[in-house]
Amino acid sequence: MNQTVDQTPRVPVHVSIIMDGNGRWARERGLERVKGHFEGVKSVRACTEAAVEAGVKYLSLFAFSEENWNRPAQEVSSLMGLMMKSIAEECATLMENGVRFRVIGNFERLSPTLREAIAGLEEKTRDNSRMTLVIFLSYSGKWDILQAAKALAADYSSNPSGLEELSLEDFDKYLSTAGIPDPDLLIRTSGELRISNFLLWQAAYTEFIFSDVLWPDFGKERFREALAEYARRDRRYGKVK
Ligand code: IPE
Ligand code: IPE
Ligand code: MG
């Protein structure tokens, strides 16, 4: 192959999604916001299937931010209930499709029951290798960087001069996403043009796609279109081609 041709792999290894717009989807139909979250689960299924079919290795979904704890208690508890329900219902499909399940976030405020359910599904699916589905739950990018900095400070407290040798790759290992490649593509639905404290460090060179479609309407076809758009992008990483 000609060396000057862009050799970026055409299928992203890691696709990340800020699933936004469930509340507006429901309101537009005169329904309670929580109905939008329920409908959003269908899009999660569809995109997971499409990602597996396309050969994506990591699909990560921003399901609940640390800031989302500030929503009305009833919405928060519905969302946690939905998480419990999905864990119970999706196990068989994940096993059939060879999908490993992981959850990342600040678990301090999660109920012990939910934590157990998460750990159970992570354990059951741990040997699945076709794709990893990562759910970001009670996550924020600043929390992640701060917890990494704290763990790093503790590790180096007796050896401060070791910090001089610290590389970016070493720092990566302290993040909650250690071992997961940075996202190649980040999709945000619902027309909002912001990152809302999601993957701040990890999205340094990620390609962004902002879609006006509300998350429950996103589905398989839109996901495929996003992959096609990614394939047309030219990733330069600051270099000249
Ligand atoms: C995304 O939909 C789901 C979560 C943040 C939990 P929203 O609930 O933010 O829906 P909108 O943005 O209010 O429409
Ligand atoms: C971001 O959506 C968080 C998730 C999708 C889980 P929000 O709806 O919470 O973000 P803002 O408030 O519009 O920035
Ligand atoms: Mg929103």
C-alpha cells in the first residue's frame, strides 16, 4: 500500500456514546421522562448489536453522570431500577453475542444490591471476547482524573523522585479506564454540543459526531451512519500528511 495513503483503520476500535435526549423524547409525546429512559434501552440493544456486527471491540455508553445524582429522587431511583432490570434481562443476549460487560464509575452512592448485580454480570461475561460493553455509571471525567491523581500520589509518597520518570502511559494506568483504548469515536445525541464532564483525558484525540436525533430514536441505522462518517474522517494527530 502507498505510504502516503491514510491508514487509519476504517472501523473504530472503541466507540463511545453520550446517550442524551430521553427526557425530551418522552415530553414530546406527553409522557413522563422515565418512559424515555425505558425507550432508550431499545437503542442500547440496537447499537450493541450493530457494534458487534461491525467488528467494534469496545462500545462504551454514558448512562448516568455524577451530576445526574442531582435530578429528582424519583427519576434517579427509576434510572437505578432500570439498570437493575437491564442487568437481569440482557445477560442471555450478551452471552450469545460474546459480549463482555463492564461498569465504570464512582460506586460510593450505588446501592449494595446494584453493586452486587453489576459484579455478578461482570463475572459471568468476563471470558467473552468479541466485544466489551462498558457502561459509565455515576461517572465524571474530573472525578476520574482526581481519583487517579490521589492513587498516584499514594503510590509515590515514599518515592517522590520516581515521578520524574512518570509517562503518559503510566498515568493512564491510574484512570478507571486502564486497559481500555481511548475512544476513536464519540457520538452525542440530542443536539447538545458539549462533553458534560465525560471522558476528558481519554477523548484527547477522539473524533466527535453530534447528532440532533434523540437517543430513543437513534437505533441501528444511525449508528451505522456514524461508523460510515467516521470512516471518512482524516485523523492527523497534529501531523502533516
Ligand atoms: C439522557 O437523557 C439520559 C441520562 C442523562 C440519564 P436525558 O434524561 O438527559 O434527556 P433530556 O436531555 O432531558 O432530554
Ligand atoms: C449527559 O447528559 C450525561 C448522560 C448522558 C448520562 P445530561 O443530560 O446529564 O447533560 P447536560 O446536563 O445536558 O449537560
Ligand atoms: Mg440530557
